[in-house]
Amino acid sequence: MPPATRPIPDVGPKPRETRARAWATVDLAALGHNLQRVRELCPAADIIAVVKADAYGHGMAECARALRDADAGIRGFAVATMVEARRLRELEGELPIQCLAGFGNGEELEDCARYGLEPVLHEPGQLRLLRDFSLPGDERLTLWLKHNSGMNRLGLDADAILAAARELAKRKNLKLRLMSHLAWADELDNAGSAAFTRQQLLAFDHLRRELGAVLGAPPECSMSSSAGILCLPDAHYDTVRPGIMLYGSSSVAGRSAAELGLLPVMTLRARLLAVREVKAGEAVGYGASWRFPRDTRMGVVSIGYADGYPRSAANGTPVLVASGGGFVRCKLAGRVSMDMITVDLGEVDDVGPGSEVILWGDGLDADEVAARAGTIAYELFTRVTARVEKRYR
């Protein structure tokens, strides 16, 4: 028999609370502002707010509550998976929830009916599951038929959509809607993007008319996420699905979030751990990949890739350091470490251990930081890890 275990004794003083080394401020008023911007652009459309991936890393519970209560008015929410849908239903008891991946088995289909979810039908196996499923009593299920209009990820071709509609329309407790997804609407100044998007819209409009003939009335339709909302008024249809623009990032190439009337929602912050004098030619960090070109001061910041700051961030990536005169723009110097980064402070005065540093957000566009790291703001937001404290205001 294994030896009996004894509890670890409670010895020594309790650890004292310490100030956060890295934290993210989530501005729910800015979230509401960005939702209102969607409403201004789409005055006649229903809005399904996308809160997948923990509201793009901002916190599903808090963001869903703020979006639900905002004056702009939303029809419901969208999430990526059934796990997210079940969790959101526990938080939000009434508004519709669209599940973008749909259901993968009979149990998930039953949950769609039980929890009032709106699944997306995008592959033939789901149709086979529906054939063997009957809704209890007078319950109804809203089903989104997803058209592969050119994205070539999820979705059925036009013929399969029409065949599915002919079969499903016989079932009075199913409400059918049509959706698709724009693949390349973020740089419409590019001739290739404009032509590709035009073909998607033509294909979708043609199917919409054909489906209306099958159903006896035009179906409610959804095509546009953030890029379409911002750039393609003709593609708003009945329902729009804003995602990244809600969180204050641009989805349009060559235009900043501020130019689009959006406010940053997440501001990622850390602190200076140390400040040191360095001489011209001295190296810093792993691999000695950066040498200072002049005598200067260097700051060590309490954040790294284990917190979600991108290891791929290049030398020169901007940060904002708080000094006596406000926040001053400084540059990343050397490789990002697990728990720390180093920055060239230059001539910045009135800084020292404890000084606040902004990595992106208020005053520093996340899209600019993402570009220096060879990625997009979506990834920055969703990669912020659990050891970064979130503060809501």
C-alpha cells in the first residue's frame, strides 16, 4: 500500500499582494462606441456580435454583457464552437447565439435545439444528422445554410444549398437563412481583391434569388463581417457579423482604426523593472542580436512571450513609456524573452523601476505593433495569456 499522505503544513507568513507586472485594461465604453459605429454604417441591418475566442481575448462574459446592454442594439451573438456556445448560453439566457462551426454529431444538434442556438450547416454530414432528428413539440430551430462563394473553407456549393433547402423546407419547425463569408474584402483598392469580391457577391446574389424561389420568399441573408461592413454597403443584406472592428482594430488595408472611427478596447500594460546605462556597441538579450549604436539608457520591461507579447516582434517595435511629461515613444531593442523585453529609452527623463509601459492600445495602435511582429492584431489579442490580469472599466 502506498504510504499515507499528510497535508502540507501552513508555515510562514501569508504572501502579500503585489502590484501587477503586466495587465490589460479593457475599455467597455470603447466597445460600445465601436458597436455604435457598426450601427451607423448599417442602420437597417441586424447585428450579430462575434464574441468567439473569449471575445477575441477581451473576455466573453464582460464583453457580451456590455454589447447586449448597449444602445446600438444587437440581434444576438456568434461563436466558433459548441463549447463556446454552451458557455455563452449560461451567461446570456435570451439572445440568439449563432454557432459558426455548426454541429458535428447528434448530441450537439440536440443541444442546438435545447439551448436555442442557431447552427451553421456547411457540410453534407450535417444534413444526414438532421434527417434523423425531430424537434420536440412546437420548438423551432433557425439554421444558417452556408454558401461556399469562394472562400473554400467551410460551405456548400450552390447546387447542394438548393437541394438541402428543398428537403428542409418541408419541415415547418426549421427556419432557413443564408450566409457566406468574404475572403478578400480588406484591400479593395487592389484590382485582384475587387474582382474576387465582385465574383463572390455575384455568386451569392444569384443563389439568393434561386433560394427565394425554392422557399417562396427571399431568405434572410448575411455576408459581411468587419471588412464588408466598412467597405461594402451593398453586401450588408439583412444581418452583419462584426468581429475585429468591435475590439478597435482595422480590417481594411492601408487605413488605421482611428481613420475608421474605431477606438482601442484593449490596452496592454507592464512596468519597467530596471534602467541601466549602456555603451555604444554593447549587446543585449539572447543571441546578442542587437547592439546599441550609441551610448544610451536601456529599460527592462516586465512582459514577454509567456504573457502573449509576440516573440517575433522586431527591433524597433514601438512601446510607450510613462515619464514626467506623459508617455514617450521608445523602441524594442533585442530579442523578446519569456518574461521580459528590453527597450531603448534614449533621452527619456523621469523614468525608473515601476514606470508604466504601454505595449499596445491607448495611444499605440495594435495594428502597428502587429505589423512589426509579422502578424495581425487578431493574434495579438487572442494570445494574451492567463497570467495577464484583465481590468474592466
